[in-house]
Amino acid sequence: MTLAPVIRRLPETMVNRIAAGEVVERPASAVKELVENAIDAGARRIDVVIRDGGQTAITVTDDGCGMTPEEIDLALERHATSKLPDDDLMAVSTLGFRGEALPSMAAVARMTITSRPQGAQQAWAVTVEGGRRTGAQPAAHPPGTRVDVRDLFYATPARLKFLKTARTEQNHVVEILNRLAMAHPEIAFTLSDGTRDLIKLNAVTPRLGDDGADARLERLAGIMGRSFADNAMTIDAVREGIRLSGHAGVPTLNRGNAAMQFLFVNGRPVRDRLLLGAVRGAYREFLASDRHPLLALFLEVPPADVDVNVHPAKTEVRFRDAGVVRGLIVSALKYALADAGHRASTTVAGAALGAFRPSENPGGALPLGRSGGGYGGAYAPTPRPGGLSDLYTPLPDLDRAPSAPMAMPPQGDPAADQPTAEYPLGVARAQVHATYVIAQTADGLVIVDQHAAHERLTQEKIKAALAAGGVDRQMLLIPEVVEMEEPAVDRLLARADELAEMGLVIEGFGPGAVVVRETPALLGDMDIQGVIRDLADDLAEYGETIALAERIGDVCATMACHGSIRAGRRLNADEMNRLLREMEATPHSGQCSHGRPTYVELKLADIEKLFGRR
């Protein structure tokens, strides 16, 4: 006969070790909890030292308020905290509040806490090994607290098997500390592996009259790079008591992953699908699906409207009204993107300049004075691809031979004068490879990808026409039949009414084809076969439940791509200058729908450096 299991209370040490499995997942989790405690203690300088990625040793030292011996003993008890004075979980204003971190770490490691309260004459130290605590001992320490954690997980060897290499664990610590440092630019942070500094961030003091945005951007530049600071748009918006602030990069400053997207709620770094989805939605019209913007956004939400007690790691939150939060993020980012106008990332120009490699032996020529026959010796240069001077398209006569001298734009055109600040994108001077427009600005030159630029202009015109009441349509003299798979045809016909509002009129034409009878007038002679097939693929990705109005930017981008000036088409001077002027007046014209730059601007000073003139 089998006896029923006996229910019993687990030992306190075992309870703490179980809790450590959730609170302290890896060394970076321990660093996060200790640094958050230091921030909550009012520290203005926090120094972290790790060895072997934090597995062998972690030391966190701060200059905060410190603790008495009695407070140290109490802090090592489970669920003992000073951060919920009114026992109100809906009014959490600190990073920590659960009272689990210190006892959990003490249960699986060797820990020593040394602390001295501000104004006290004596410091005290308490040591805990695997949950067994010693009495407080006098120690030497300046005001503040130092926590030493050694041999993490020595009491739970199974957890050690799941740790990665020391370098990987170290990288996780760097990431955690960087996130906390972003939210607190007023605090100085250092991180060392015992031999060298991995992070060294001085406290940033806001300038007189500054609201702190510049100080935060300076801290972000130290972590995310100067290129982010140079290409960041300021975000500041308020809706229903919720404030969103921070900085976001222009679309042409993007990456292949979301590692440089940082989101904070009430100073707490979080990973939240709602927030990341809102960011994705705001940039949908400007980036391809495999590209991601750089940004750091800070939400300030009334404590009663957000639940931070979702997970022991405190990296997830729940909002009372998630729709308001998402709408605030999307609208604030879209407003900033619209305000950026045709601005493109400065890194685009840097990359372009980096691609230039001045030749030490152009054209295969021997260095001066070293030809076979001396200075006067005959020399026949080896043929090679030419530079800009060999590739220009003459203006304005498109039929003139390529060797003819380049003509200036016709007089009377306002762009015919010397470029001024009135024209940020300058005056068209040439077209090369029938693809790129070269324009001279007041202090440099601009190279424009004519197809990418016109794609963005066309997309914005379609959106503006839709907002004004509808897109003008033109009837095709000979309707175009597009053959596709039956499922693709069914998807298109199910959205025929919505497509008609966007200027594209289609009808069924048998089981495996559609016929296009009308197209948007502003697209002119468009690639109908291409746009219909791409729209069918897009609809398969969107799903049946999403209205095209919600993906209007994607649909407009698809049609614009197939209705824009193609690479290989020659333009005259008037057409090129008109393209430049429209770009200056059109929002988002600095990048195409896929996040690629539409133009590259090179300053004269940078060009002169290429030739050693500076």
C-alpha cells in the first residue's frame, strides 16, 4: 500500500535557492539587482568589478545612503524592503520592491555586505555563505555600501552548467549596465573586469536652463555612439497623463537587428512586445522588414496605470490602457519623422567617403619621371574605368554625344544661378550612369538616386491624394491581364473595393487571372504586372483581417516603386532640378520606402581631404 505524500514546509535556505532561479538567472541578473539597489539608495557613483564574467566575483560599490548593522540583517531576510512604505503595489516609485534579490543571491553564493550610513563614524560587514550568516563585524569603508558576491551558484552546481563562456556573460553584464546608465545620466558608472575598464561614464550635469534632454543625449552618445547623437530626432509628447521622451534615429541610420532599441518605463529598462510593435509600426513606411531603427524611448506613466509586478526579473510591465500607450508612441515617432523632412543620416556621407580610395597609380601610369624614356618618354596609359568626368550625361540636350562639353541649365530657371542656402539640395549639374543626379550645393555636392527619390515622392503624393478624398484614376486603353495562382487572385479580388479607393481598379478574369482596367493617374506608365504581383504577396503577409487602410503606407510604397522613374532613364536639366525641389518640399524624402538613403551629401571640406588639399 502506497502512503500519501506528506505536505511539509521547505527549509528557508531551500526556498531562497528556488527563488534565486527566477531572480538570479545569470551573473548579469545579480549585477542588475545590486545596481538597482544602489540607484534606489540615492548613489551618485556606482562602480562594478566582475571576474570571469561575474561567475567568480562581483563587486558593486556605491556612495548611497548606506545601512546600519540591523538594516543589513533585515535586508537579508526574504521580502524585507524599505521601498513599499505604504504596502501599495500600485504606487511603486523605485526600481526594486520585492525584497528577494539579496537573500536569493546569499543562498547560492558567498556574499559580504559592507556598509556605512551617511554621517556615521563606523562601517559594518556581514558575511553569508550558502544562506548561513555571521554576525556584523566592524569594517573600514567610506559612506555607502559595497556588496561582494563570490562563487555565484556554488551552492546550486546544476545552474553552472547553463552559464555561457566568460566573454558571453561579460557581454550580458555590459548590456545590463548600459541600459541602467541610459536612464540615469546623473549617476557615474564604471565597469571593470579587474584589468581594464569596460564602461566608464561620468555623471552628466544638465546645463543651465536645460530640461535634461541634452544631458540624456550626451549619455546615449557615450553608449550608442556619436553617430546616433548626430542623427537623433528629439521625442517629447504627452497624452492622457503619459509622457514619452527620448531620441530616435532617422530611418537611414538603421541596423539588421533590434539590439539598439532601448525602452524604459518610469526609469526601468523593459522588453515589451507592445512597445516594440509600436516602434515597428511607426517606421513601417520607411524601413524594410529586415531593418531596425536605433532609439531610446522613456515612458513616464502614473504608477496606478502600470503594473510592474509581472515577473520577478521586473523586465515586463502591463499597462492599464495599452492602446493609449501604443498610440502615443506611434504618433510621436511619426511626428518626429515628418518634422525631419528630407534629412538623411550623416553616416551615409561617411560611408561614401570611406568607399573612396585615392589611387597611388591612376590609369596604370608610372610615377612622374620614372617612365622608360625619362620625362619625355612616350607613355600610353592602360585603359580603365573612368571617373565622374568620363560618365556624365550632358545637359540639357540628351541626344548629344557623351564627349560633348556639359551645358549649364537654361537661363531664367531659378536653379540656374549659383547654389545658395535657399536650395539645400543644390543645383543639378549632371547625370551619371543615367541613374544618379549630381547637384552642387553652397558648400559641397549631393548625389541623388533618382529612382529611390522619385519612389518616395510618389508614395507621399498617393498618401496625400487618399487623405484629400481619393486618388485620380486613368482608364487603360487596353486593359492589362495578369496571370497568377488562384489563391493570389482570390486575395486581390477580396480587396478590390479597397484597391479601387487607391486608384487601382481590377476585376476577375477567369480562375487564374485578374484584369486591370484603371490605374492611379499620377503614376503614369507604371509596371502593372509587377505591382499586381507584389500586392498579392503583400496581402498574403498582412492576413485576411487587416484592412488595407491600416497598411496604407505599404500599399502606396508598392505602387510607387513600380510607378517611379527607373534607373537608366535620362533626365534633362529641368527634370533634375524639379526632382531636387520636390525632395526639399516633401517629408521623409531622405530615404526610400525600404530605409535606403535617396541622396548622399558630401561637404567640400571632406572632398578636399580626399585630394590632400587640407
